[in-house]
Amino acid sequence: MDFHDRVNLPGEVIEQLTTDASDDHTDQFGVRRIELYPTANGMVYCLLEAPDEEAVRSHHQALGMHCAEVYLVERVT
């Protein structure tokens, strides 16, 4: 899981990214979006399935987004 502080994306784009998370698509870095959690204050938390932290960072870099911190989530219940 990672987060982005003060994402400057229109609400429609965040909504589309959230919708796209349900398509089970894996990108060229082996990253699959599981869920996005936007907050009222402009932060977005991303729950991703990925081979490693570098893949997560590459995934976001390809989207033109800086990735603040990445946290390993071992299991989602």
C-alpha cells in the first residue's frame, strides 16, 4: 500500500482509476490495482498487488506520480 499527498487530479480521473482497479489488469511492472482510497483532503491510498517495492514505484512513475511511502501488506481480510 502506498499513498500520495495532495493529488492534483480531477475527481473524475480518481473515480476512473478507482473503477479501473476492478478490471484485474496487471501492468508491465507486474502491478495490479486492488483498490484506491481517496480522502476528502486530497490524499489517495493505493492498495496494489506487486512483486516488490521497486515495481510499485515504477508503476507510479510511469503514471507521472510521485510515490511517497510504500508499506508491505501481507494479507487483506
